[in-house]
Amino acid sequence: MAEKTAINFKHLPVLFAETMQSLALKDGGIYVDGTLGGGGHTEGMLQRIAPTGVVIGIDQDDDALMSTGERLAVYGERFCPVKSNFAEITAVLDELNVAAVDGVLLDIGVSSYQLDTPERGFSYMNDGALDMRMDRRSGRTAADLLAELSAEELANIIYKYGEEKFSRRIARKIVEQRELQPITGTLQLAELVAEAIPAAARRQEKQHPAKRTFQALRIAVNDELGVLERGLAAGFAALKPGGRLAVITFHSLEDRIVKEYFAGLCKGCICPPEFPICVCGKTPQGKLVNRKPITAGTEELADNPRSRSAKLRVIEKL
Ligand SMILES: C[S@@+](CC[C@H](N)C(=O)[O-])C[C@H]1O[C@@H](n2cnc3c(N)ncnc32)[C@H](O)[C@@H]1O
Ligand SMILES: [Zn+2]
């Protein structure tokens, strides 16, 4: 059992060396990994903060917590797995009686394990039920959204979160099809999306035509952008002065949120640009560790295709 789950969770942590370095890890520190997943980053952190440093590893996915919890149990009390959403970092730390931490890592999105497990419903390549919830104990599934939302609501989600220019055609097709039979399977949806996209546009695509629609549904099901905003605020608030928040994102919508949030913390002042002088009196709370986001080097790009779109941004609390 342990061996099976360990294999299932084999995961190449993205931007591993870069993340370890930019968190400025130190022995005896206390850190939060808000996206434990397969535990690659957490284990790297545990090794670098030995012999006394602690990592609190949060995940909302029971499978990830159980499997990685077992694998990292050798670190004893230095590793503390918690089932929660990283938007709730404040409550998690309160519960553990931790006042402030030295660093927080968020490696956003779904894990390879989630993507590669057909019954989780994230993949347009393998057949499975259209679930897509990271936390399977709560909320509406992708199939629920497809059954319940209006054509307009679906089109908005697919446009906004998938940046899909044929969102209206896809939404219309979904509504047409669901009259005939419920849309419950990943391949069923993938086919339907492909059919909704004009053949000429489909031929020009390098990626699967359903990729953007699947991304959009996943973001909606898990409220990923709302959760990211809350997680950034809670993660930064949890830092000690000099502590660092490192965030890895995988698409432009997420990266924009991180970039703008960090820029606001560095700027301080929130007065409208037309004001001749500052009246808000807010001062900078953080400084960027790197001016530009860190991306994968050629070696990692060759080894791990998923690193292609990864961007790491890091801020230090003043
Ligand atoms: C990309 S994986 C993380 C991989 C991890 N860094 C590693 O080295 O194995 C993302 C993980 O974070 C979890 N996750 C995503 N959003 C979350 C959230 N808002 N709160 C808690 N866990 C979340 C997912 O369930 C998944 O297991
Ligand atoms: Zn101001």
C-alpha cells in the first residue's frame, strides 16, 4: 500500500532549487508549505532546516495528505501535515499556537497525481467522471456546473478563466447537449468542446482544443483565483519581519494576481495617481526578492514539460 501510493505520487517538484534558495531557509525556522502535494518541496525544506526546523504542510486533498503524511513521517514532529485550504493559513497557525513564520510556499494548482488519476476528472486525455474538486468533501463538481449554469454563465467562466475565444459556441453546445443527455464524463466533454470549435481554428492548434475549457472549469469548481487572493494575504500576514512568501503559478491569470498583489505591498501608498501628494500614509510592507519572475532553466524544461509555464515570485516582509 505504502509503496503503491509512493509511486503514484512521484512528482518532480517544479523550480525546486530556485524555490529552496529563494526562501532563504534556515535551521530552526518554521515554514508553511500551503500546497503539500507529493511533498517534494516540503522534504527539500525539511532537509535544509535540520535539525530543528519545522514545516507545516497544508493540503485540501485527502489522498495527498495521507500518502505524503506517511512518506514524510520519518521527520517526526518536524513535519506537521494539516488538512485545510491555504486560504485558511491564519486559522491553521492559530490552532497550532504559532504566532508567525519564517516562510510560506504556495505551489498553486493541481498535482501530477490529481491530473493522472482519471477518476478525479481533471484530464481531457483519460475517461473519468467530471469531478475536478481538489477537496472532494465539499462544493459543486464540474458536472454540477455543466448541468446547472445558464449558457451565459458558462460562457463567462470559459472566457474569463480559460481565455477561450470560442466560449459562447462551447457554452451553446453544452446547453444543447445536456438537453439530450447529462454531461458527466471527461472525454464526453472534451469531444463536445472540440466539435464546438470551428474546424479551421482546430487545425491550427498545437494543444488539445479542450485544454482551456478544462482549465476554466477547474478554476471555477475550486474558486482558485479567489482562494489565491486570500492565500496571498494570509500568507504574507503570517510572516515575521524578514520572512519570505514564494509563489509558483502556472498560467497568466494567476501570475497577474501575484504580481499585482506583490507590487501593492512594495508600493505601500494606495492614493489615486492623480493626487499630487500621498494622503493615505501607507508605507511599503515588502520588497521583491527578484525583480522578474523566475522560470525553469533548459535542463528542467527538457526533463519536465509541466515546468514550461511555471513562474516563481518571491517577496520579503520588511
Ligand atoms: C502542484 S501540487 C504541489 C506539489 C508539491 N509542491 C510537491 O513538491 O509535491 C498542488 C497541491 O496543492 C493542493 N492545493 C491546491 N490548491 C490548494 C488550496 N487552496 N489549499 C490547499 N491545498 C491546495 C492540491 O491538492 C495539490 O495536492
Ligand atoms: Zn498614499
